[in-house]
Amino acid sequence: MNEHIFVVDDEQNFRFSAELALKKQGYKVSETADGGDALARILMAESNPPQFDLLLLDMELPTVSGLEIIRKLQEMKITIPAIIISGHLPSHIFKELLYIGCLDIFFKPINENVLINRVKDVFQTR
């Protein structure tokens, strides 16, 4: 398994548990707590592989929000599948995320098995 998942969330406990669970399944995992750092790393990976195959993305992040990351990637025509994982989400943002093609939206706390199964589904259908 060579899939590279980028976990972007400001909650250290979530990043740690998601990274551990995904690595147990054989995925390569990178992580960050900061939206600006995430965007910079995504852009760097696009020009200097290895690229990210999936984003697990929180909406409320320091410096650049998850929604801003998604919008910026769209503007630049960079396509990376994204699963949104958030504590809460206003309905208008929820609708926008579905409209712009996010694969799924989960609310915290999320069951580890649910997350792993959804990630597996993403890669099996690609």
C-alpha cells in the first residue's frame, strides 16, 4: 500500500490517533496542525512528489481554514480527495463542501473503525 494520507487537524489527540490507526493499516501518513503549513506542503508536494492521495481535513485551523484550503486547491486545479472531519459545521458550509466535491463529512468524535473503513472505500473505488 503506497497511499499517502495527509491529516490536517489542530487537535493533537485526533492527529495522533488517526495517524496510528492509518499506519497500522499500511498507509503512509503525514500530519500538521496548521492550515497554512498544510497548504504550503500540499503545493510543495504537487511540484515535488510524492503527492498526497487523500486529505483528512478539519475546518477550523490556525492561519488558514480547511475551507480556504479546499477553495485554493480548486482555484489552482489541484485535485486531492478530501474527507472533512470537524467538531461542528454551519449548514451553509456543509452544503458548500458537498457541492465542491468533498467525499464525506464526519463529526467528531469519530469511531476509528468508521474512519478506516471509509478511507479503504476511497482507495478501492479509485
